[in-house]
Amino acid sequence: QVFSRAVCADARVVPSAAACRCRHPLVGMRAVVLGATSSVGHAIVEALVASDAWDGITLVVRKQTEDFSMISGACKISLRILPNLDDLGTLDAELSGFDALFCSLGAYMKLDGIDAVQKVDFDYVVAAASLAERCGIGSFSLVSAGGADAGLPEDAQGYKFYLRTKGRADKAVLEKSIPRVYVYRPGILFGRFSSQASASTRSKGNWDKFVVGFGCCCCCLTKTAGIHVKRLAEAMVVKAEKAGAGSCKVIIDNAGIHTMCA
């Protein structure tokens, strides 16, 4: 078991209590982030750190990382090293009573293969939701994919297999006994490398080049086609902050995310 506190690179750079609360007891909300080293995950962490509503942010990661050490206020962040996500079930005692869990886990079909997509995008996502359910975490926010559809044929291949897997995960998560579940289905994700700490963001090769070119040449269409990762993350964090005490389970598509950001 490894549990470490990330520290501000230089406390003198962020002297205010709003920027760095390490010396103060936790009085605000506490969040868990799975998939923090992904592009959206980075942006979620940055949005959480920037908000005064969150005082404790635990990142469940497979190995030690310095990706977040340069974020202003990084002393809010704790790293929980879990080398194998098959062991998510061992975290119940540590994460009990947290306010929100953000999940942006995902494999790349072309780079990782079908088995990894099944393992990461379905098995681990559902395990994360089960963890939140057992720990009494009131809010679960999941980054899914535009076009996700559990109703696609069982023999679906290629990208349709990916969308079916995402849809199956969405369905399973929504069935959990968690008071508030938000499933986000964005379109194209712009700005994947714009994070303050994107060392772990892997390249998708020609797809990344297309997205950058599309964003520059067709800026008038980007709002319809997708969303910037920072806007998505900020919308997710604000939604979790203002969730209230009621019950809500909803799928939010790309247009709905933009409406949240308006």
C-alpha cells in the first residue's frame, strides 16, 4: 500500500490559503479521480484544485507521477498508488465517505486492442462504480463517448465494438445504487495536450493531427463536433459541486455539455 501527499513545488509561489490549503484541516468536499493521467483526467484534477469547494483530491494511479506537482495548489492532491486496478476493491476503507468520484478511464482501441478496451472501459469502470457504491460516495461522474450504445450487436467489431463496450459500461453504472450518476458523452475531444501536466497523455498519431487541423480550420464546427477537454472537465466539476442531496441519474451528450458551459 502506497499513499503519498503531493506537495507544491515551491510554497513561496502560492502563499495564499486559497491557492494551497495543506496547513488547514479539510473542511470542504473530497473527490477521488480514476484515470487522472489521461487528458480529461488531467483537466478534471486542475478544475478540482482550482475550486475552493474541494479540499481533498485523491488520485488513484498505477505508479508514482510528478505530472501534478507543478499545478498551483497541488498540495490538495494525494496519490494512492495501486499498481493493478484489479485491486480497486481493496480501497473501500480508505475512500469511504468521499463526496464524488470522477472516472475517465479508457483504452485506445488501435494501440491497446480489444481485450484492453473490455478490461479498462468496461470491467474497471464498473468496478469503480461498485467502489463508489460501497463507499457511500454520493456522486459518480463518468467520461464515456459520443455514440455509445449498449444495443449494438454482440458481434460488433472495430469502432462499433468500442461504442458497444462504452454503452454497456454506461448502462451498468447507471444501475448502481449511487444517488447521483452523470454519464458524459462528448464528441471529439479538442486540446488533449493543453493540460498543465500532460506528460502521460499518449499520442493517437494521425488522429491527433486531424483533430488539431480540424480545430484550426473548422472552428465554427467544433462546438457541434466536440468540446475542449478543459470545458468538459470544468462542467463535470461544477455539476458535482452543485449536485445537492437529491437523486439524479442522467446521460449528457455533447450538446448538453455545451449547454452546461453556457
